[in-house]
Amino acid sequence: MKGQPMPWIGLALILIILGGCGGSRAPQGEPAPELQVESSAFRAGEAIPTRYTCDGEDLSPALSWSEPPAGSQSLALICDDPDAPVGTWVHWVLFNIPPTTRALPEGVPADPVVAEVGTQGSNSWHRLGYGGPCPPAGSTHRYYFKVYALDTRLALQAGADRQAVEKAMKGHILAEGQLMGRYSR
């Protein structure tokens, strides 16, 4: 076999070269790295206390999340209910959260821009800010609090809806995570 190339050596070299070409982002179509999202008000999969619903004070719950990846320029939050009878109901849209923020306090005001918190988007009631769980009587719904780390700030105005925020985030998500709680009436 003297003088003939060994095919496996060429393949091995290609794999070694390609293996060293990774980056910090997941390849197209792969899920983004995960953020751990928590609340001091309820645990993942458990009931959301009445205080944070339309049957209580309708306050946004305190939320926290893990360190976003390097290069994060802002964070965004979307809270929705996929079990609503009319299709997914959006309860909260908040974007341009500073990348150094690791938590939101309970009861974020519904102001268009909240200093050190972010810019409020429009929910399915066509209002700014948080609107708590309010399912039909006799049903249990799931509520997802989704946090996204982005490599940009979103060039959107207060009142932008979920679709506008998701469109602006496309191609800019570095990491994401969610917390799911339930509520019954």
C-alpha cells in the first residue's frame, strides 16, 4: 500500500478540523442554552397563589433567573396560557430588560417603561403590563413565564405585542428558559 492514501486519515483530519470550529451559539435549528427561571411565589408545576391572579390582587409574581451567556445585550419575558379556549392567551410581555438584571420584584407596575426593569408590551387584553391567570370556572390552565437572553436590544416601542417581540427576537436568542405554574378556578 506504499504510496496510496489511507482514506480514514483524510476523514479523521476533516473531523478534527470541523470539531475545532465551534462557537458559543447553538447551530441553526438547535435549542438555545437554558436559563433557570424560578419564583419565590410558587414552584415549577405548582399552583400560582391567588394573590397573582384576577381573583386576588393581580400582581406579577417575583421572578429570578440564572446568569445569561456572555454577549447578552437585553432580556425579554413573555407569559402566556396555551390552554385558553380562544387559543394562546398572552398575560405579559416585557422586553429590553437590562442584561445585568437577575430578578423582577413582585408587582411590576404597568408603566410603559419601568426603570431598571424594562419596556412593557401589550397583553391579550390590549393593556400594558401583567394580567394574571383568570381561566374559566372549572378548569385548570398552565401559565408559562419564558425568559430570553438576546444579543441585541429590541427596537420596539412600549405596547408592542407578542408577535412583534418574537419577530424582533428571531435570530438573536442566546439562551432561554421557562417556569410553568398552574391555576384553577
